[in-house]
Amino acid sequence: MSKGKVLVTGGTGYIGSHTTVELIEQGYEVVIIDNLSNSQAFIVDRIEQITGTRPKFYHFDLLNEAKLDEFFAANTDLKGIIHFAASKAVGESVQIPLHYYRNNLVSMINLLEGMKKYNIENFVFSSSCTVYGQPDELPVTENAPVKPAESPYGYTKQVNENILKDTIKSGAKIKGIALRYFNPVGAHHSGLIGELPIGVPANLMPFITQTAYGIREQLSVFGDDYDTPDGSCIRDFIHVVDLAKAHIIAIERMIDGKNAEAYEMFNIGTGNGFSVLELINSFEKTTGEKLNWKMAPRRAGDIVKIWADTTIGNNVLGWKAEKTLDEMTGSAWKWEQNYRSSAEAK
Ligand code: WQD
């Protein structure tokens, strides 16, 4: 007996596919909307391979209002929506801000309009610790001030949080939870799904695994002169499966009417900060691979250090990250090896 139907937008993407697997394994029926702009359709096959259940996949863009209305009309039984679909490359957003504002903001508005029209009540939003900028105090709590965004990407996360809050405050019968992710890394233990950046990876972990596999010549570590113990930046790396599980807890909190407020927001991190060099060390230790890297100048826009205060996420949301840094780096490597030797990578 299904616990009900949940829409995962961006469900063929990195975090979306891991969340879809967890939802199915917890007894939900999942439907996916994805425009495949930054992911590939074979991921649906992989989700079926892992869970034994194939989520229904709708291939269209959330900016297509007619298609989205048709979808809602055919899925009025949705228990809720987990919204991942968005453009998410910090650097790219500086180059093409109008694409980011249109894509990330209008798709959010279209979804919320559809929820109001078809009486769908529960919404989990994929937000980001990027809204904090460089926090004044660490670990960073949910009450820390939202700082001026360093990129259009980060700004769309801040604006979308307010779009959700204001829609709820306007009296719409919608409950919302925003999850502020820290740095998602790693992959499902099967090695069948994982991070699959198109083109040259902007994020650290896929650049590490692609370098180890020989696809990239060398990793550049952007800066060793920061005010940190080893001079490299510090981040709160969180296993993508731990992150996925937080979404199931969040949607169930609303489905079961346990949310304390109509709008809630939680940090989703481990509470531990590890440096870039520590992540590299963990990768080399867990995989036995010697990584080819060099020190390089700082990357514009990087903050020095951030890690989450997880008190509210642990005690109110009732979620806690469990996986270790070594499980993150080891699983990322297993995915990279499996994918590169698969037919899909040819
Ligand atoms: C991490 C550290 C780099 C690449 C961004 C977004 C965040 C989320 C995750 C989407 C930094 C260093 C990186 C490389 C390096 N995005 N680095 N060499 O910038 O912390 O967060 O991605 O959800 O919202 O802001 O992640 O992985 O790009 O960088 O040295 O080749 O690794 O300088 O210190 P970031 P990242």
C-alpha cells in the first residue's frame, strides 16, 4: 500500500535521484518532472534498478505553464512536492544571470500557482547555506543573518525562500519547509547513481574523482593562504544519502501535520567542517589513489569557512547525518568508476 504520491522536480539530477530512491524505499509513489538540462534520462532506469520500482517520468520544463497545468490536472492526488529543479552553478550564474532569474524564480512561481489551483499542500524547497555568505559566527545557525548574495545563483535561493514564505503568509493553504544544504558529496552505495556534472565540474568532489579517473589532468586547490589550520577552505561536506533522507522526514512532517509553523527552515549539514586538503586526504586514504593536484590562486567568490549548527535539524526536524567523510569519498569514487565503465558513458 503506497503512502501516497510525491512529485520530485529535478528527479533525474544528483540530489533528486537520491531522494527519489529514498522516497520509493519508504513506500511513496514518485512522479518526476525534469527537463534534462543538467541530467540524463538513464537515471530513471538506475532508480528502477535500485528500488525495483520505476517512477513515472514527465520530460518537460517547469517554465512551460500549459504542460505543468496538464500535469497537475492529471495528478491532483499529490501528497506534496519536493522541488530541486533549478540551475545551480555559482560561476555560470554570474555569466548568465537572466537565465538564472527566469529559470529558478519563474519555475518556483509556476509550481506554487499550481499548488494553489489544485489544492496541493506540502512543499519542500531545496535551499542552500550559500544564503549565509561568510557567517560572522561558526557553527552557523538558522537565525544567522542572510547576507547579500555573492552570486545570482545564491540570490535566487534567497528570493525563493521569500517567495515561499510570502505565499504562505498570504493565506494560501500551503505548508513549506526550506532545507539549507551545505556541501552534498558522495553517492548511493550501489554506485548506480551519483553526481554527473555536464562539462568541466565546478564542484570539488566530481573534479577530484574525474582527476583520479584520468578525465581531468590535475586538480587545482584554490588557495592555501586562508585563515584555517591548513590554509585551505573549510566546508561542511554532507553525504547525499543523508541529505536525501532529510527530505523524506521534511515532507512527512507536513503530511502528518507535525510542522510547528506553516513555514519552517532547517540547516542540513553534519556540523563538522573539513578542509579541501582533508577531503583530498580522505579520498586518497579510502581509495588508495594518489591524486594529482597543485596549489592555485584563490577562486573569486569563495567564502573561507562554514559549517552548520545542527541543533534545530537534529532536535526539531528529528534528522541527523550519519555518514562519515570516508564514506563520502569512497562512494563518490565507486560511482565514478562504475559510471565511466558503463555503456551510458560511451
Ligand atoms: C568547495 C571548496 C573551492 C573546486 C557551491 C555552492 C553551494 C552548492 C555547492 C549547489 C571551495 C574548492 C573547488 C576545485 C577547489 N551548490 N575547490 N578546486 O563553492 O562551497 O558551494 O557548491 O547546491 O550552494 O555555493 O562548493 O565544491 O565548488 O567548492 O579547490 O576544482 O573546494 O575553492 O573552497 P562551494 P565547491
